[in-house]
Amino acid sequence: MLKKFTKAERGWIMYDWANSSFSAIIAAIILPNFYATLTEGNLAAGTWWGYATSLATLICAVLAPFLGTMGDYRGYKKRFFTGFVILGVAATAALTFTDQWQVILIFYVLGTIGFNGSCVFYDGFLPDVTTDDRMDAVSTYGYGLGYIGGSTIPLLVGMVLIMFGESFGVNATLACQLSFLLTAVWWLVFTVPMWRHVHQVNSVEPEGHVFAQTLRRMGSLLRRIIRCKGLLLFLLAYFFYIDGVGTIIHMATVFGRNMGLDSNSLIVVLLLVQIVAFPFAILYGKFSKRIGVRNMICVGIGTYMAVCFVALLLKPLSAMGSTPLLMGFLALGFLVGTAQGGIQALSRSYYGKLIPAESANEYFGFFDIFGKFSAVIGPALFSLVWGATQQVYLGIIPVLVMFVIGMALFLTVPKDMKKLEK
């Protein structure tokens, strides 16, 4: 599948394969399920998952513009990338050795910071490894391979351990912890192609004091973004619609468990999302060539609106028994899978084609702050509505509102935007 890509493009794509194990096992499926089991019946502990997610992404959002700007200096990008990868891998491995929910939250926050921090520099490498005309394909293949490989293979191993581990003397707690260790090893090993083949091509030379220069460049970039109405509108739209995407990813397991799905059924539903997301991420890239990237992003936002409506309909199904509820969740999972990878990949490449390659990392730092601040707001609003109403399904309402606002703003983005000058 990767023969048509250059060595640098393949190395870049493989990091999606590497870090997607964290997205699936730690952020979305096994760790949240493990946490929900540990805290079952403890509403306060349950809602803290959303607050911990918001704290981690808030830290990343605050740091992202500074880190992104620093990463543009020659030789800095790979160093920062490596530092955050090591932080994420170490925190993920540490989850293997605890079953205390408070300690789990600490390592989850640190792992999320490592994951998100590395992605600031990973995204910033995109203009270093490819050209504008190949960017959509490279970005969507990254997400696609991440889903089918990085997410699915470690997740399947974890599922086998959880479902059948008792036959081999491995209880459910140990099975989950072994899957966390597998995630850390997988992440580390498959980052090697990125380290070997991806190098910083475009850079900015430091002049004088690096810290002071970084602050000046951040202020200058912010003024350029504000003056460019089209880019600002896109970032605002992205802020709102990616909020829904991130909230659904982070809160899906807690939502499913509190709606009445058992652990095994929930894992099957979330595995379905990973499997469906692989071909559809690739299809988003192919269809973007035929009908345009903008139209495909709109398709993705519209699909997520439908996801929210289906989620609100699951409440009456929960009263009809486990089988109708499972069928409803499978339909929900299929819908999520059709849009999850594509909308993220095309948003990344759409933005990447608008910004100057020499300053890609600082621009992606601001791109990341818009995305990460939305992930602060979404889980927090979900948890607040859930806590106030005692009904977990009502937490979907603010998520739906975010998608509606995001779509409205995205439709105002000019269709004839040009690439920005350095």
C-alpha cells in the first residue's frame, strides 16, 4: 500500500501507525473501560475522567503555540518530538503497575500530554516530507494505516487477553495492564521509521536570544492569522467541529458503560469503529480529489451531526434490553467510523496547504491550540451536563451544538483562499 510513497512519506505515515495504539487503547477503549469498571457506582470518580481529559488538553493547548514556534528553528523539531514521545511512552508503560484510579488519572494526563505534544511536531513535519499536491493522500493514509494497524492489532491482542485471559491464569485487571505495556512498546518501536527517515527540511534560523525571538514570532503570527479572515474563520470552525470529534473519542467508553453496555460489547463496538475508519479515511482522500476537500469536510461534519441524533435515540433502546441497545451502538459505531479519520486527516492537510512550509510548525502550533482548547471544553461540558442531570446521554447535546456552530462557520470560509506568504 505504501509503495507509491517516498521513504520520508512512509516514515511520517508510520508514526500514525505507532501512536494510534495510544489513541485506541489509552484514550478511547481499554483504559477508559478499565477506569469505568474500577469506579463503577462512584459518580464523582466517573466524571473526573472528563475533567482529567480537559486538564491534559488544556496544558497542551497552552504550550502548543510556543512549542510550535520553537520547533521551526533548525534542529529543534526532532528534539522536541522525541522528548514528548518518551514522556508519552513512559507514562503509558507506568499504567501497567497501578489499579488506583487517582494514580491512573495522573499517568493518563502525562501520557496525553506526551501524545498531543508529539503530534504538534509530527503535524509540523508534513510540509517537510511531501508536496501540496500529495498532502491529502499522505495525511489520509496516515490516519487510515493508524486505524487498521496501530489501533486494531494491539487492540485485538488486548481484547483476546481480556476475554480469554482467565483460561491462561490472566485476570481482567492484569489483562488490561498488559495491554497498556503493549501500547507503550508498540508506540516506541514503530516510531523508529519516523526517527530514521523524517528530517527537518524547512526551518528558521535563530537570531539572538531564542526565547525572546520565539515570543516575537508568536505575536507576529497571531497578527497575521487575525488579518487573514479566511484562515481565521477556518480555525474557528475547526475549533468547534473538532470539539465534537474529540469529545466523542474521549468520552465514548464512559458513555457506553453508563448507558448499559457490558465491557465486551463495548469493546466490540469500538473495534468496529477502528475497522470501518481505515477504508473510509482512504476514501475521504480519494473523494477529495473528485468533489473537493471542503465538500468532504462538510460530509464529515454532517455525519457527526447524525451521530449525535442517533446517540440521543439510544436512551429508549436501553429500556428494551441488551440486544436492541447493542444494535443501536453498532449502528452508531459504524457512522462514527465512516467520518472519524477522514475529517481529521483532511482538516490537517487543508490547513497544511494554506500555510508557508518554512513556518509550518509555528502555524501548526496555533492549529493545535484551536483543536486542543476544543477538547478542553467538550469533555468538561459533557461531564457538567451529565453531573447536573444525572443522565449521561444528555451530555451529547452540547456536542451537537458544537458541530452545528462548526458547520455554520466552515461554510463562511472563502473558497478561493491562497497559500500564505512566509
